Amino acid sequence: MIFGLSVVFVLTSILTVAGALAAALLKNLVHCALSLTVTFAGLALLYLQLDAQFAGFSQILVYIGAVAILVVFAILLTRGSGIPEYRSYSSSWLAGVAIAAGVFALLAWAVVTSLPASPASAAPQVSVQQIGQALMSGYVLPLEIVAVLLTVALIGAVIVAMPEASKGDAK
Amino acid sequence: MSQSSPFWTNFDQVFVLLRHWIESFFPLWLQPAVGTVLGVVAIVAAFPGIFALTTVLERKGLGRMQNRLGPNRVGPLGILQPVADGIKSLTKEDIVPLTADAAVHFLAPVVLVIAVFLGFAVLPIGRNMVLANLDAGLLFFFAIGASTELSVFMAGWSSRNKYSLLGAMRAVAQMISYEVPLLLSSVVAVMIAGSLSTVKIVEAQSGFTGIFPHWYVFTPWGFAGFALFVVAALAETNRSPFDLPEGESELVAGYFTEYSGFKFALFFLGEYLGMFSIAGFAITLFLGGWGAPLSILGFVPSWAWFFAKLFCAIAFFIWLRGTLPRLRQDQLMNFAWKFMLPMSLLNLLVAGAWRFLGEGWSRWVFGSAVLLLAYGLLGRVLMRHQHLGARSYRYAD
Amino acid sequence: MTPLAAFLIVAALVFAIGLAISLTRRNAILVLIGIELMLNAANLNLIAFWRFGPHPEALTGMMFAIFSIAVAAAEAAVGLGLAIAYHRSKKTTDLDAMTRMKG
Amino acid sequence: MLGEGILKGLGETAKNFAGSFVSKERLTTVQYPEERVAPIENTRDFPFLVYDGDDKLAGLRCVACQICEKECPPKCIYIVKSTDKKPDFVGKPQIYPARFDIDISVCMSCQICVEVCPFEAIKMDTEFELSTTDRFGGLLFDRDHLAKSNEHYHRIHPTEAAEVDARLAEEKAKVEAKAKAAAEAAAAKAAATPVAKPAPVKESGA
């Protein structure tokens, strides 16, 4: 118990923040994508610490299983894996970092001042059955909407990324 | 020979009692930790042991299928062959190509083996012999299974070699397109069992009518789900007809071309352990996990049934490897998206109908009719351009 | 037990890093990575508040997080599709070059 | 029906698998060092020199004409001619190789030396277990190591050896006939002109 935080939490948060920083600073794009995966894994562990088992596993399944591979494929398809031909940081990088630091300071100040040290309530026994019931009863409309959205996104992404020729507009 | 006689239950629970006995030596607050450590040690010892045995059985089995003896030089009947292979792979020089990306090159096999070992955590090997009885155990297994693709990609990309990159691309494309049918065909068992926890699924299949068990594989949707699950599992672990990524003939050794020595052995171990864990899950979902096949055989310990079924599954994988030629990439993709996906979606429909048609033979007829009809139609779609008539030459006479 | 504030600080940190990535990097794919990080930070906040909130059995926070994971995956797919399509026509993914909307 | 072919294939391999335990003769494995497969008639590995009779040097057929050395594609034959002569199988004095080396690590068993040799002196052996630890000296065979008897040749290539012997015997007969004819002519000439000193009868072939 290092100053009020559990050891596991400190380790996972260090892992997550280190992954995120590596994604920001590394030159080689594929290394950025792999450090992104480390961040996703760290976040999944944080979810598990918050007893959100279903969210943690679906995070691993969706993000590490699919999105990370998608990002890496996109990098390879846009020939990003070699030496970047243009400088990897934009000219106004200082302003960007300043804005980000400002946002973080604002959030941190809000968190520290407003929150009373709330007692940790008992770990809710969330079973997958309850989630299923909730999905089917209280959240059935959002479920259908997300289903439609996913299909639309699926078809949209394919059409957007389809090679030029089949679109038929003579260049 | 009723199941409840103390001797048989003790024999069935021998490992659990062993664990409690060892735990009793430790202080109370340390006991759960010791329990899990013992479980992990058991898994890390048992499954690589089965891996060593399988390499010999595979080579001998394939030999026998091709009318030749398998390896019989090292030790009696070639049993010590894995020891020889192990020492060979440990002593072989571990060459890393100069232009390879050293960090990612080293991490790839490590990530693969860690992910595969994690997959064993939720596999119920025997009655209350599961390392982590998670409520969403099946989801955990598929989440971990999904991360093996990443390690395959890391291996292929980091070796900076065209063959391995091609192999990696093929492997990832294959694993992603077969993950969808794999998940959907397992959802069927979850729907009927009503829970994602692997232990509950096995318990849901543990009843007997007369002497026949209530395994899911004996229902129309269960058999279809089992068949789809096994075919998708074959593709997921790059084995037998789907071993396109490391197709020796065209792509040298696929994504682990640039690996040698111990790292190659790790990949080899990872692939085989992936095969065991996915076969274990096929057994858990459809073949009644550690349940006995006949009620009169109830006295045999539960873990013995699990490992017996696992060896039957391994024999089936080897049998397939000895028989089926490798698929082309387009056949592979067509089969996944045009046959497996519609069949597994239909299977969901049949399982739903099965649950709400209630007892009686009507659901049997409906289920099997729908599935057989779909199998015939979809099969004809795939077999349509198979009519390879007599070969006609343009210029030859 | 770790208090709620600790989780929120970590989430804010990841959000800030995601924002920094999208603002400073020039490659379109990396901006998408930044956005992914920001979305994940928001998810972490959702689940932290659900866990420490008064009625955890109401499952609201967790359901939000699950739906947001699904939506973020769809968004990532479309975003990367756009990046690939842009790369195919203009042979670059450099954000500074993406100044004209035509074509 | 989709899957018919797969089932037929599985049946086939199952039959093989089961059959291999039932009937042993299905298995084609030959346990190499213990069991041996009889070498086929025209197996060829590395060349060897043939000699008649039992003395390696006296019966050596090779006359060091160096045609094989010139014809050998990888140039693995090295011949040094002898200064003196020795009688060959018909008794005619011929040069013999003082030194005849073949480097079998270079030799590619193409059998061109056998085809070009006019004296049937070099043939292809069927012996293949020649691995040695000494890579340089061990694989360079000198004349004595290469020379093997005609009986050995008969044992490894019976039909071919028989033809060669027939041809040599016929050649020898022709030479002897010529020699005999020459001897009779000389005798007749001697008889026809009984000059003072009877010419000594020329000594016929050995």
C-alpha cells in the first residue's frame, strides 16, 4: 500500500501512462501502435480492478484483438513503417503540448478539490446474466442503434477504402 | 459402483485434496496465493508435457498413415524423440537478422506464449479443478485468443523479410476471418447453458437420460456448432488444411522464417498449446468437459475423461493433417465468409428456436431440417464451380 | 482501497497524452491513435464513477462503457478507412499537406 | 454434397493407419544401418580402376592415356605417366600410371570417364559409405585405393562385366590369331629359304 494506493493499481497505471507516452514520442509508427496496445492492456487491467469484468474482457477483445491490428494494417498500407519522409512533429508542437498540459491541470484541479474521500462501497457482484438482462430490458434501444451503427460503419469503411478504379469516376 | 462411494470421489478429487494438503502448511492469509501458484505450476508442467508427447504421436501417426514407421531410433519406439528435439532446439544457435527490429523480434514469441498460457486459466480440467472460475470465462478465453494475432504480426513484421511479412499478413487475415465463426458457434452453447462461465456450461451438460449424457454435441444445433467450432479452431491455430501461413512449399516458413533455436521452439510450443487450449474449449463447450460418456462409467475420475477427450481431439487433428491438402487463400476466405458465417448465424436461430419450442420431438425435426437444408444449399454454392471437366488444351492437339 | 481520485487522475493523464498526440503529430494514423486514447480515458472515467457511485447495481456506467467501446471500434474503422483512401489518392498521410478539400 | 471428398480421404488414411498395425508388409521402411536395400544393377557412385589377375599393378588395365583426365567435367582426375612400360593383357608393353588420383569430393559420378576410356580400365563402383573425418586427405583416393579386381567388377555389375570380358577376350583372340598368322608366315618364309641359320621362332603371347 504505497501512500494510500494499492500496489497493483500503481503498477498498472504506470504501465498505461508509459504506453501512452511511448505512443506519443516514438518515431517508428509500428512501435507507436504496439505501445498503444500496451496502453489498451493497462486500461483493461484497470477495468478489472474496478470489478468491471465484462468491460475489461470486451476491451481486450475489441481493442487489442481488432483495433490494434487495424491500426497496424493502416500503417503498413500507407507505407508508414519505413523511415518517415517528413518530420514527425508538426511545427507548432509546443502549443499542442501546452494546451494538453493546461487541460490536464484543469482536470486534476477539478478532481482533487471537488471530490470528498468517498468510502469505497462493497464490490458489486455484477454477473454476466445481469448485464444480459440489462441489455435486453433497459438498454434494448441503444443495443439496436449500436447494431445499426456498426453495420453502417462496416459498409462505410469498406466503400471509403475501396480502390479508386471500382468507384468508376474517371480521373 | 455408485459415484458417491468415498473412494471414487477421493480418487476423482485427488489433485484438489493434494492442493488443500499442501496449502495447509502455509499461514491462512497466504493460502489462496499458494493454491493459484500450485494450479499454475500444474498447468505449466502438464500441457508442455502433452506437447512433447504430441510431437512424437504426430510424427508416428503421420508415418503410419503414409505406410511408413515413425521415428523409432531415440529411445524405445521413439518415445524420447521430444527430448532429442528439445535439446536440439535449445543448443541451436539463435540467429537474429541484422536488419531485424531486435526488441519486437524478441517480444513476439514471448507475447504468444504468455497469451496462450493465459488461455488455460479458465479451462475446467476436472470437477472443481479450474484455475480461475471467472463469471465471463469464455469471453476471457476469446479475448486472450484475439491477442495472439498481434504476436504473429509482430513476428512477421520485425523479421524484415518478405516471406515472413507475407506469411504474417496471411496468418492475421486468416485468424481474423475465422474468429467470427469461432465466436458465433460458441455463442450457441452459451445461449442454451445460460452462462459464460465454463464451469456452468460443463455442469449444464452433466445430466444423463438412461445411459446417454446430455452433451450438446448430440443435439442438431450442438453438432453443427461443434463442427463449425472445430473447423474454425483449425483455422485459428493455423493447423492442417489451413496451414497456409507457414506453407512450406511457397512461403519458406511463414512468419517464423527468421527465428531459430529457442525462439523457434517457443513458437512451436505456442502453436501446439494454442491447439490444446482450443481443443479443450471445444470439449468444454460441446463434449461435456469432464463428464463421463456413459453413466455406468461414472467411477472414472473427471480429469481422466478430460485428458482422454483431449487425446482424441489431438488424434483427430493429426488425422486431418495426414489427409487434407492445403487450401488456397481465396478458397480459405470464401469458405469463411460464404459458408461458415451464414451457417453459424443460422445455428443461432436454430438454438433460439430449440429453447422456445419446448420439450418434444418437434424441435429436433425443425432443427435438423433447417440445418441440413442450409448445409445442402450453401454447400452447392461453394461447390458450383467445382465441375472440373476434362482438361482442354489450347495449342496441344 | 484506491480512492476514486486516483483513477480519475490516471484517466485525465491518459486523456491529456491522447490530446497531445493528436495536436503534435503530423501523421493521420497517429492522430487517430490519439483519439482512441482519449476515448479510452473517457471509458475509464465512466467505469470509475460507476464503481464508486451510489448504485453500482444499476449498471449504467458499465453499459455506457461497453457501448462506447463498440462505437469507438466503429469510429476507428471508418477513420482508418479514410486515412487509407486519402493516402491512395494523394500518396501521403501528412496532415499539413491535407489543406485542400477537393478530390 | 460438400465434404464428401474429405470423408473419403479420411477413410483412406484411416485404412492405412489401421492396416499398418495389422499387416507388417504394408510398411515400406527399411531400417538402414541394420537392413540394406540390394543396390540396383546400374547404380553408380564413384569410379574405380579394374585390374586382371591378382597383382594390382601388373594386371592394371589403365595405360595412362589421360583421355578421362581431359574429359572429366569437374577435373577431379590427376594422372602421372610412368617412365618404364609393362606388358598389358595381350602382352604388348604399355605405359602405366605411376600416379592416378581421383578426388571423390569433387567427382559428380557422371560416368563420362567410363564412356571415353578405350581400354575398359575405369568403371563405376556402388560403394557409397565413404564419409571420413579428414575432409582433404580422406577423400583423395590414390591408385592403390582405386584399383579393384575384375571379380569385384563382376560382382557389382554382372551383365556389363560379362560384355566387357567378352570384348576383351575376342580382342585378345584376334591379336593372338594375328600373332599366330605372323608366326606361320615367318616359319613358312624360314622354311622356303633354308638359309644357313634357322631364325629363332618368335615367342608367342604370354
